[in-house]
Amino acid sequence: MLKLLSSTSRQIQTHLTSPCLRVTTESQPSSFLKSLSSLTGLAQRNNQSLSFYQRAFFCSGSSSGDGGDGGGFVEVEVRSGASDTEAEAGAADASNSSAIVPTNPRPEDYLTVLALPLPHRPLFPGFYMPIYVKDPKLLAALQESRKRQAPYCGAFLLKDEPGTDPSVVTGSESEKNIGDLKGKDLYNRLHEVGTLAQITTIQGDQVILIGHRRLRITEMASEDPLTVKVDHLKDKPYNKDDDVIKATSFEVISTLRDVLKTSSLWRDHVQTYTQHVGDFNFPRLADFGAAISGASKLQCQEVLEELDVHKRLKLTLELVKKEIEISKIQESIAKAIEEKISGEQRRYLLNEQLKAIKKELGLEADDKTALSAKFRERLEPNRDKIPVHVLQVIEEELTKLQLLEASSSEFNVTRNYLDWLTALPWGSYSDENFDVLRAQKILDEDHYGLTDVKERILEFIAVGKLRGISQGKIICLSGPPGVGKTSIGRSIARSLNRKFFRFSVGGLSDVAEIKGHRRTYIGAMPGKMVQCLKHVGTANPLVLIDEIDKLGRGHSGDPASALLELLDPEQNANFLDHYLDVPIDLSKVLFVCTANVVDMIPNPLLDRMEVIAIAGYITDEKVHIARDYLEKATREACGIKPEQVEVTDAALLALIENYCREAGVRNLQKHIEKIYRKIALQLVRQGAIIESAVPVAELNEAKVECVETSTESVDVSSNKQNNETPEEAEIVHTGQTLEEAEIVQMNPQPDDLQSSTDQPTDSKDTAETEKIEESEVTKAIEKVLIDTSNLVDFVGKPVFHAERIYDQTPIGVVMGLAWTAMGGSTLYIETTQVEQGDGKGALNLTGQLGEVMKESAQIAHTVARAILLEKEPDNLFFANTKLHLHVPAGATPKDGPSAGCTMITSLLSLAMKKPVRKDLAMTGEVTLTGKILPIGGVKEKTLAARRSDVKTIIFPSANRRDFDELLPNVKEGLDVHFVDDYSQIFELAFGYEENENK
């Protein structure tokens, strides 16, 4: 691959695949332009003698093995004598077929030559090429041949590896692979036709070759180094006077002339070739065009292998034509880039001139002055309210901004810092609402129930009204998912007339999200609280910190510890953000946090918050929420009118009990949305059927029936007659008023039109009346009724069944009450006898119990033995019986101490062969002495008891106050007993028969 070794001329267009020449003189060794001019003068002065010693260097673009530009050069000396005779002799030699110094013996005498692989392009006769020989044996053989006055070898193009794309450049890896080829593998990879090359120079591992004539490999002579036997190829005979050959050659010359106009590099090739090889003839013209073209190696090899001069000229013509097209594309690319650059430069100069003109006229200040003016303009409205230390920092930064260059990185840091400082609402507060009645109304509009939360907000408003100013508070709402913890925050903000901002800290593991980044970091930003103040524009918003029990902890610090300063009423008056580095007053901010389980919140952080527990909703509350909030919002979202659908109370109650037993209402909302989506699809399908072509006679009949029975419901069978789908609902037709009915215009059938035209008309009014009656049809509104009978068709099979497993509690089984994150649930404790014998008393536990619950079972076993010994001294049941205690729902992990009294009762029931009351449920932790300790989740457990139709509940006496604080509708219909000792539970559980007998 030949190219011109030059780095000084911008006019040479690089052709990586083109051979080239650099001519230097010893007196001027580094000047390219002078060498080029001397070469041009050399071509022009054929008959003049040379007055200096010249060296012409043919060079090649064939890259070296290390992937560099490589490129060697061959020195050809041209000496001139002083006499004209010697000059004429030199000119005569130049006109011969080659100016190369002949060797002895002649090139055609070599029938066995060393085979050199050419990786990139074939070598054409008359051209130089440097190659790099990595094989030491081959290099030594070449040096030996040159010493023996036989400096000839065969240069053959290397075939591509099988399965590779020749158009894909593989880089230096291919060079390494060539060095690994030896012997027969190398022989099989060589093209048959190559070039007999003269070894002119060997410098290290670089060998300079010059092509002489074409060769064809006949067979392999030796393997290491590879030596092959060859035949010398000659061009096929041709007629020099053939018009076709002349025309083809003239077209090649014409095309070359066009290319020479655009590329000075090609002009150098022509001069060099004519000087060192001789005049052009047809074969040489074809070789020259192919050699200097940018064609691929396979196309060049095809030219090399072609012995028919005419065909070779045609192949060369195709290649140089492609060069013309490439030159045109190159010119268009260069022109487009030049236009783009010149346009951008022109636009830049004009903009700079415009800025200078505006600045001279005073129409526009520079960037720094404009920024400073913008920042000062922000400060003016609240300058009196901004703290003095903040104003001092802002003034210092503004002064610093004027001294910095706009292009420096510090300028952008200072500008962003001032942007945040001046954008914060220093001392700006929103007018709060101190009207308790208005706030109560707003809270009731958005949420049903949540009495504790609403009462706390009203207390907050009342204190603010009496003081005349409000303070910030930290409230934590804890409860199961879906009870309205997050949504109540927005309602609280609306009732207080405060701005609302919410951010979630679930999974947060970076302290910088709370405290901000240092300004020295790239892309530094303030923390969430500073962003909140800028977003809301007031210094007393309501900030909802969601999922505070799910804080993470990573390598960037502990966010829970960072929140201690933010949520501490004694510290947040001077909250320090790392980015702003000035104290911020957050004492007026009302923080509302939400959590599912407060046990997951670190104790120091929990100590700073006022916890309000939201246990969940009972069935009645869920019905009200579904009627007043969820159903209304879902109906509007689905585009259904109230008169088009009716969900009965029984269906809603069944939906809550059998599908949505969770403490919250999020799942209930999903099921209601599912019902209304199916109703919407049903109404659309019915409307599409009714709007289709229907006989007028049937529509008229339906119209009469609708008028006669305007308030009666129609059976499903009549729906089928009217092309209505009987999908699990009753269709009620009401057609008395236009407000309740839709008017559908239908075209009567041709038969009816014909019969109407055949009848004589008495007057014009009568005809118009009949026409209107035949063209207007009233379609009644279709009302979809959802009840318990078709609820399954809309929401599927029930998910939950009755929590009561036994209608009559058997011996050894007792119902307990448990707390879960989804609310309360009932929990059965089952005990059975495994085997009995002297001294076999033992207890096995199953049901995926936690460590605390296992310990409670052991305590229950001990207490039960003591109680049985007291009640029935002769009963040795526990001493001689191996027992198995199981808690159903074995796939659910269970833990906690509150099932202690339930386990004791189950063990005593089995020991005394006596069942407990069927409507009894209990909960409470038991000590070894039989004392009942308090438990948690009173409301959740009470709700679970109501769902299971429990009439009697046993709670520890310490939980009496928790139960008394429950709403009356939660406690309604329950017989609750509060106990301190297990002996009281024994009487309630097993003394019912004596009481009934009495």
C-alpha cells in the first residue's frame, strides 16, 4: 500500500492505498516543496544535464507490523557527468523499459524463488514496496541471496482467512497471524500470480522490493523458508493499432487527467513513474492506474492476474472511474465542512460585534453585571426578613462573583451558590388557617374516620389560635398499608392552608440527600429540605416524610442519624445544610412522617416524634369509605353515570368480607375499579349492539313495551330478545322523561316506507306526524345491578373465607387473637395427645413459631401442669402424656408472647377433656406464676374478633384504657373481660356450664 511520505503540504489529499515518491537532495534534505519543484524541473529538462547528485525515494504505505505509519523508502541514485554525451546516454537509458540497474544473471533466469507474503496489496511491476519480514530464517535467506548477486524473490498477495470479511479491517492481529504461517500453510494462503521483485535494500527487518514481471506459482520447492517454483508470465499478444484498445487507453488517460486536476499527489506519481520506469505503453498504463488507485487488494490482484491487455485496461478504467467519484465526494465533503466552519465563524464574529455595540450604547450589561442585578432583585422584597448572617454571605459572594472570570469553574460554583441562597423564602410564611370548624370540614371531606389524627390537627390549630402564632411539630402516623397515612398529609396541609411537599426516604442510604453535598464536589446540590423550601416558596410548609421506617444505611453514612437534627424541635431552628453552609430556620415546618412498623425506627429518632397509631378500618367504616369516596371517584374516572350502575349494600359488604379484609382500603379500591371497568366494557358492548341495524318493527314494539312498563324491571330473557348481553346483572328500563332516556334516530325499512306511501293522507300535518313517529326511537338507559349473586362474575372467586374454622370448638382447641402488619387476625391453638405412658410427659411444637413463642409454649406447659395439679390433684395427664401443640397456617411465621394464655387454655382443655366456649377469644402474656401482662394491637385484635363473630374477648386489665379509647362502633356487641390472673380466665373458659346450669 503506497503513499507519499510528507507532513508539510496541506494540498496533498491522502490516498492510503496510493504509491508515491519523495525526492530530496543532499544539499536540501528536508524541503518537500523544493524537491517537488526539482522533480518537475527534472521532467521538463530531459536534454539537460544534472548539476547535482540526486536521490529518489519510492515509499510505501504498507504499515509495519506494529501498526505504525511505517513506510520505508528506497534510494535510487542518479549521477550526471559533465559532458553532453553522458547526459544523452542517461536519457537513452530512461527511455528504455526500465531505469533499474540490471543484474547478472537476468531476472527471467530465476525459476525458483523465495516466496514473500504481501498482506495488504499486490506489487505491480515498476513500483517499490517496503515489507517487514518477521521470520528470521526468511530474512537471513534474503540477505544471503543479495550477497550472492541473486537479489530476486517472489512477492505474492496473501489470501484472506476463510470465513472472514475482506472489507473489515482487523488491525495488527492480521500481521501477527502472517508471522505464524509457515511451510504448506503459507503456501496454501498465497495467490498463484505474483511479481518477481528485486531486493534493493534490507534495513533491519524491513526489505525494500521493486517489481519486475509477473510470476505464477507451479509447485512448492521447500518449506522453511518457503521456496516455490515459478513460471514467468508474459502479456498476451495484442495489436497496438487496435482501435478498441486505443480508445480504452485514451479513456483511461482522460480519466487520469481529470483526477490529476484535483490531486497533486497523482501528478507526482506520473512524473516519478515516467522518470524511473520509462514511457507509458498500454500494459504499463493499466498497471500504473491500478497501482495508484484506492481499490481493494482483490481488485488489484485481479488486474495483476489479467494477461489480456485490453481486459486489463478495462479493469483499470473501472478503478480510476471510482477514483473520480471518490474525488467528487471528497470535494463535496470538504466544501460542506468549509461552509459550516465559515458560517459559524461569521456568526460568532457578528455576535461579538453586536455585544460590543450594545455595551457601548448601554443597551446591555455584561454577564456578571446582569447576574448580580438579578440576584439583588430577588433579595429586595424580603431584605428586611433575611437574617443578617445570610445577607453578609450573599454580599461577599456577589463581590467575589465580580472578580471571577466567566470562563472559570469557580464562577459557575459561585453563581449556583448565589442562585440557591437568593431563591430560598427567607422569612416568608403563608397565612395559616385558625378556623377549627373549617379545618374539620376539610378533613371530613377527604377522609372518613381517622379520628385520632383529625383531633390532633384540630388541637394544633387551637393552640396556634390561642397563641396567635403556630409552631412546627413532628408527627408520625403508623399503621398498616392503605389506611390513608400518606393521603391524609395533603388534607392536613389544605386544612391548615400550608404548602405541601412530600419526599420518600424508603431505601435512602446517602446522608447527602438530607444534609446536602459539599460545594467542592462536582454536581453538588443541597439536601431535600432546602429543595423543599425553594419548591414551595414558604418557610412554613407541611413536609411529609414517607416510609421513615424503611431508611437504609450504606457507605455514605446513616440517614437516620442525619434526620435527628432535622426532626428535633430544639435543633431544627438552626438546621445547617452542607451546601448552603448557613443556618436555616425550620422551626415553623410541620413534619408528618409515615411508617408501617414503628419498631423499625431507631429509638433516638422515634423519641423525637409524636406517634399516632392508625389501626385500620372496621367493616362499617370501609362501607362508608367505599360509598362516599372510592365509588364516586372510580365512577368519574371510568366515565360512568350514577344512573347507569347500582352496587347494593349486600354486594359491597360481601366484597369487603370475602375479598378485602386488609386493614386499609387500597385493595378495596382496586376491586371497585375492577368492577367498574367490567361495567364500562359491558355498557359499551351493549351500546354497540343497539346502535347496529335493527328492524324498526322490533324497535317500535320495544318502545311500546317501555312506555307501558316504565318503572318495571325486565327479565334477562327479554334482554336476549333485544340483542342485549345478559351478563350477571338485571337491566332496568326507565323511559318516562327525556332526561332519563336517549333518543336514537333510525331509518325505517323499505317495506314500511312503501306501506306508508300507499296509504292516503288526509292532511299535511298528519303525514308529518307519521313520518316523525316512524323515524324516532327512544332507547332506555340500561342500569347494571351488582349484588351478591353476580359479584363473583366481576371480581372472581372469594379470596378469604370465614376465619372461624370450627363451628363448635373441639377439645384442645382455643381461638387466640394476633397482630399483623396488615391488621389483626384470629389464631387457633390446637393441642392433641400423641402417646401416653408413665414418665412420657413431653411437648412438641409446630407451626413455624419464633423463639419468643416457643418460650411462651414452655411457660404455658408449666403453668398448665400447676393449675391442673391444683384443680385435679389425682390427674397425672401432663406427667404421663406426650403432647403436640400446633398453630395453623404453618407457612406463616409467627412470634410474640401474647398467645401464652391461649396455649394454657388449650392444654387444660385437652387434659380435662372439656371444650371451651365456642364464641370465646383471648390474648395475653402469662408469667410462670399465672399473671397476665399487657399486650399491643388492641384495636386490630378487636377488629379481628368482630370479623370472626366472636362474642366474648379476654384482654389483660392493663389494656382497659386502650379498649376504652376505641370508637363505640368498634366495641358494639362485644362482651369484653379484663383479667389480671389466669384463674379468672379459667372460670370464663371452663365455668360456663356451671353458670348455664345455675
